[in-house]
Amino acid sequence: MAFASKSPWVIHYDGSSCNGCDIEVLATLCPGFDGERFGVINTGNPKHADIFLVTGSINEQNIEVVRQIYDQMVEPKVVVACGICACTGGIFHDCYNVLGGVDKAIPVDVYAPGCAVRPEALIDAIVKGIAVLDEKSAALEKKKKEGVA
Amino acid sequence: MSKATIIPFGPQHPVLPEPLHLDLVVEDETVVEAIPQIGFVHRGLEKLVETRDYNQFIYVAERICGICAFGHSLGYAETVESLMGVEVPKRAEYLRVIWHELSRVHSHLLWLGLAADAFGFESLFMHCWRLRERILDIFEKTTGGRVILSVVSVGGVNRDINASQMDEIIHTLEGIEHDYHEIMQVMLNDGSVKNRTVGVGYISHESALDLCMVGPFARASNVAYDVRMFGHGGYGELSDFQPLCATEGDCYARVKVRCEEVLQSIAIIKEMAAKIPAGDIAVPVKGSPAAGAEAANVLEQPRGECYYYARGNGTKYLDRMRMRTPTSQNLAGMVSVLEGCDLADVNMIILTIDPCISCTER
């Protein structure tokens, strides 16, 4: 991808992470790593967001919250699993209240492993997410045209 | 009399990096009741002691919370050491204090940033986090990790800090201190900041005692209680330690206490670095905790007193591991402060107790 076709706005939700990945998500957007140079803005509103950053694993209590936020987001949308807990459950995989990674609740497009996930890995995941976003929006356009014809 | 309305707050909310749900019962613009609902982050990791031995569990304990990660691994290691009667070398105790105080500086800077974000001062948030990055650089140079340090082991620490690294830490801290005074000036003296903090969310000294509040939240209501003053571990070597208190009991006082604690921690690190003794950094630990042996331990985390309890069963697995974390102590205080406050101040009040939900729910 030679250029980013879109400034992706992100929404962050902490599943049942230990905070380590959450503060790395915020640190990514702060001056040290300056994720904002890719046009990334952290928004609190799911309807404004293109990329959904989920940290931590899924449990009985938060599975509905994650699904609701995902459903409120407008197509095309990309989900990034940030950190190993969001990918697979990580060190807590055999805890009694952990169902597993985020893919147990919603479809995940990009996995960014690490404990805690490094900001460089997150930036890479977001940039990959922009490419997925492009593919999805092209597919949507195609579907729309076919529908008209 | 207007009709009461319920406004849901969280679990996904821009001001909170963590999920906490509150049902705010409001009449006009005043909160009459706040009903907290927790459990979004519960993993059940205390039960993991049954399947992880006491050396492995240190890495689980560290992941109770990513902000006070070092503190939890330290508190757990100290508990197991007292359970097994292990004597930790002096140098390891000094190194533990240095890393623990660095964690406190990073935690408070993180909090100051989030507080600035809560009252809408975005650039101040960015400046706090820019300073915090330099502490994380120290962590990365000395331990290899930015957030999860994995440097404590039962019986000591895994890594040493050599003399040239120590000089670099002190040099970096002096730079941070210089820049930090500017941030502190804005936090404590800027008119627009004071408008949001002075007189907001007052809690009296008596209520603070009644509700068993701990940490900076209690110290801002003039409760002079800080576990560090008991001189546990390396803290016994400090020439002087006084808990920092404020008398006002409002949001401003909580900001002030944490602002000053950053400078106090930097002074502690400098003192420890100047008189750190040479020697081993760990002792080999053999055997298992005896059946029925019990140990308790307290540690001052950035958010307040954290209590640890462990019981052995004669094997390398512990029978029980229990923590009582500062935020669970402070939730009752938070709910009582929220009652009667302005709806617009809810963000600020929740933030000033510095909630750490993943500690609370584990």
C-alpha cells in the first residue's frame, strides 16, 4: 500500500485485559509513538469509528458489550485484536471466566500479539487494518453496483 | 421536585480506559445516587495458584494489573518469601524499591494525563504521557519490558542495574524533574484547571476513615497512612519518610497529593541509588511452603495499600492466594462522593480516585 486512502478513526474497548495493552493503545496515540501521523483519532462513539481495537479476552459479562459495540459500527469496519489475551486468551486461557480470544464474539481481521502488545506492533496492525478497510469498501461498492444493475 | 432519570455511564466510555458501569440516578443536573456494577474484567486468576507453582505464579501476579505490574509481582514475592522464611539480599531490596518507585512515577504521570483528559485539557494529557515515555525507556533499558517487567523472582530479582545504568537513570530523572515542574505548575495553579477541581467531590476526614479509604484518595482527606512509613523491605533504609497529605479533601487535593508524590518518589530513587550496597541480587530458593503455613503482607501501590495473603499446603502449589486491592477499598468512597455532585463533574470525580478495575476484579 503506497498511501493510506483513509484516516482511520479508532474505538477502544477493554475486554478483560490487565490494562497493560490498554495503556499501550493510548501510548501509541501519544507523542512518543505518534500514531496520529496516520490520521488515527481515538473516538468514543462506535458510529464514528472505522477500526475497533479490542484488548483482553472475552468473558460471560463482556461478550454482549463487545458485540453491541461491533454492531453499532458502520460498514466497512475492521477489528484488531490487541495483545495475546485478545488473540487467544493468553496467560489466562484456562481461567474459569475466560471464554477465549475476541474471535469467539466477533470476526477479527488483524491480530497483534504481544504481552503487552508493543506500540510498534499496534501501528503495524492499524496500517494493515487500513488495507483491509480498502478491500472491504471496494467489495461493498461492487455489491452496490451489482445491486443497481 | 423533578423526576429522577437514570443515565448509564460505561462500560465503554471515552474517559475510562477500563470498563466500569455506573447507573447514575439524576434529578435535573444533580446525581442523587450512583449504583456501580462491576465484573467485566473478572478472570478468576486467584484460582490459577492451583495449576501454577509458586515460581510460575509470579508472572500471573504481575498481570493482575498492567499499571501496577511491578508492585503486584513484588507484593506476591514478598508474601511467598515470608511464607518460606527466605532472606532477600540487601542489594535486591534496594533494586526492588528503585523499580517500584519508578512504577509509581509512571503510574502517577499516567493518571495526571488521564485526569487532564477528563476535564478536556488534551495537550496537557499529551505532555504527561510524553514524560511518562521516558520512564518506560528506563524500564526497557534495565529490564527489557515496557509494561510487564518480569524482573522479580522469589528470593530476589532477575537482573542487576550496573553503575553506568544507575547514572543514566539519575540523569534521566533529573531531566524529567525539570520538565515535570512545568506540568505541575499548570496542574496546580492554572485557573481553568482549578475551576474544575477546587471544591469538587469533597469528602471529609471522618468519612474517609469510616469508609476505609486508602492511598492518595485518603491522604487528600488528611489520613496520614502510607505503608511505606513502616519501613518494610528496602524502605527501612530511607533516612526519612513522611506520608504526603492534604487537608482539603476535594479533587484539587487529590491532584496535589499525587503531583507531590512524584517528586517524593524521585527523591527516594536518588537516595537509594546513592547508597545501594554491592552484593548478590538473589538467593536460591529450594523446597516448598509448609502445609498450613500462612503469610500476610502489605505494600503501598501507586493507588494505595494492597494486602496479600498466602497459605501453603506442603507442595510447590499454594493452597490459597488472596489480594485486597486499593481500588476495591476506594469504591465505597467514590460512590459516596458521587452522591450530590454535578453530572458534569462525574468524570473528574471517578478519575480522581484513580480506579484500577482489573486490580479490583482480577
